[in-house]
Amino acid sequence: MEPPPVRRAVPSLLAPAVERDPHPLYRTLREEHPLLHDEPFGAWLVSRYEDVRAALAEPRLLAPPPGRTLVHQEGATHDAHRALLEPALRGRALAALAPGLERTAYVLARRIAARQEADLVAEFCQWLPAAAVVAALGLPYEETARLQDWCRTGLTHAAGRHPGLDACLRPHIVRRRAHPGADLLSVLCTAEPGGRPLSDEAVTGLVGEVLGAGGEAAALGLASFLANLLDHPGQLELVRERPELIPAAWAESLRRDPPRPVVLRRAVAPVTVAGTPLPPGARVACLIGAAGRDPARFADPDRYDVFRADASRLAGGAGRHACLGADLAALAAERGLRALLEVLPGLRWTPGFRPVPRGLLARAPRLLSIRPR
Ligand code: HEM
């Protein structure tokens, strides 16, 4: 008689080896366990592209508590708050931010150009998206340094109050309530969703959301984007010669190396995920990082290829909570890369340096050591 097949033990998302490189686990999950309960992590893991997309958009799966940010809101409140933020982060409002973003990108790039060696994470990626969000809010550029730190830690603090941010914003809120302008902070200060103005706390919460969601994810996304291009000098040269390829190069990096590879949900009613019924209370981890490399959706998915025709936008989530800042992040990446390519013609890794992505819920290289000339 044939012995029964040996089932390989599947490591938890929390295993140190998975944090170092989650892709072997993602592959096993996609191929053998499209829905698997991860005991130590405390959630069902969903890994195939179509299942992840469906789970992110599923109305019976909500962002788990605690939290008071937009992703934790549902129904009319969520719609009203989204409708407030959306116009300030898209279209004409976004186009108006481009010149300021470009100036900031050039200032940062020129500072790097003066060095023998630099870390693009500390000196570029952590600044440019933060400056973009600060500009969208209409806060003075000088506040970037103070808010940049909050941007970096925003995702972890977003669940609760943040006295430092409250104190920083209070004078700006008072001023905007008295003399509103066209910026996002003014929009929030003068809005009356449901016929009543937003409280200072609600305004701070929404600003915190934009800073936290925008600052950190966009900084990590930019780090992975630059790492992918520096790792593929042929493709870096291509985008240098044909800058119209930059948006595709950015989308491709978000597919291959999304900065938020794991997004959590909790079932509030019986729900079917990846073909399996789950009870209310079940926690679900939508593995965006696994979905982006699903070979059923993307040919040769591990490869970074700026000519890929079928890039996806899943890195920014899907459905009613899909990312509101995707266009702002793309604009910052595009203007940022153009500035770096122009000001640093010899941009390349420091000899012997290899970027190492880190992090489970928020993932990217934390150091990008380069030679500018
Ligand atoms: C590469 C950059 C970015 C990535 C990868 C990213 C990723 C995401 C993801 C995965 C979600 C969905 C979360 C969920 O469903 O639980 C989301 C939502 C959100 N993002 Fe982004 N984000 C980025 C940049 C930004 C920026 C620059 C801003 C703001 C300026 C922003 C603002 C938001 C907001 C407000 C939401 C909540 C939308 C809602 O709940 O309706 N994001 N983002």
C-alpha cells in the first residue's frame, strides 16, 4: 500500500524566515492552501489574486478594531469622509501640487549629489512623500520635518489619539476655520457632512489618516521602486531615455513589491472566502504581496518588467476602501525619479550593497546605499 502523502508543515506569517522572504510561503499558499488558518497569526490567509481582490471588496469583511480611521468607518460616515478627501487628492487639485513637489524633489536630489555616498531612504524616500502630503493639506513646508516622523509611524499610531499631532494641528485648524483656503485642511475645517461641521478631533483624525496612510506607504513604495530600478540597470536606462515609461515602472514595482503586503479584515456576518464559508468574527489576512505574484494572473510574476502590460492596482486595496492617495503617490514617485535621474547621472548602488526588504505588514528596504556620481 502507498504511504499517505506527507503534508509539509506550513510556517506562520510570524516566522522569522517568512519576514526575511515571504515568497516561498506565498507560493505554497497559492498552490496548495488558497485558504489556510494561521494559528500564531490568528487569521485566515488568502493568497490568490482573485480571492484577495474579492475579500478586500467584500462588504461583510471590515477592518478589525481598534481604530478610528477611514478604513474603520462604513456606510454613510465613510462615504461622506471619502467624498471630502477625494477631490483634494485627485485631478486638478493634484496637478496644482506638481510644481511644488518637483521643486522639493530637485532640492533633495541636489543635496544628495553633493555627497560621495548617500542613503536614498533617509535622504529622499522619507521626505518626498511626506512633503507631498503636507502640501496637499496646505500646511507650511517647514512643518514637514515635524510631521515626517508622524508619517513614518502613522500606521501604528492611527488606531488611537496622537497628542503630538493634535497640538501641531490645533493652530492651523483655528486659522483655517477663520480664513479657509483651497487646501485639504480648509476643506475639512469648513465641511458640514450631515449638516454639522466636523469637530477638531474628527479633522485631526482625518489628517492623521492622510499622513499615516500617505506618508509611510508612499515612502516604502518609493524605496522599493528605486530598489527595483537600481537592481535592473537596463530598465533604469530605459526610463531615463523614455520617461513616459515611469508610470508603468511604478505600477510594476507596486505589483511586485507592494508596501502594504498584508491587509487585515474581520467577518461581521457569515461570509465565503476563497470558496470556503467562514463564521462571523473570523479574521482574514488579504495577502496583497502573494496576489501580486500569482502566476494565474501575471506571467513570470517574480520578474520586474516595466513593459508588463497587465499591471494591477491591488497594492492600493480594492472596493469601497481602495486607496485615495494612489495618484498622489504616483505623482511623487514620477517627479522624484525624474529629479534623481537628471541630477544624479551616475546613480548606482554603492559597490557590494544589496537592498534588503524588511517588515511583515509594511515592507520595503530600510536602507538604499548609493553612489550619486
Ligand atoms: C504607494 C503608496 C500607497 C499604498 C501602497 C497605499 C495602500 C493602501 C491600501 C492597501 C489601502 C486599503 C486599506 C484597507 O482596505 O484596509 C489604502 C487606503 C487608503 N489610503 Fe493609501 N496607499 C498609498 C498611498 C497613499 C497616500 C499618498 C495617501 C494620502 C495622501 C493615502 C491615503 C489612503 C486613505 C485615506 C485610505 C483609506 C480609504 C478608505 O478607507 O476609504 N494612501 N491605501
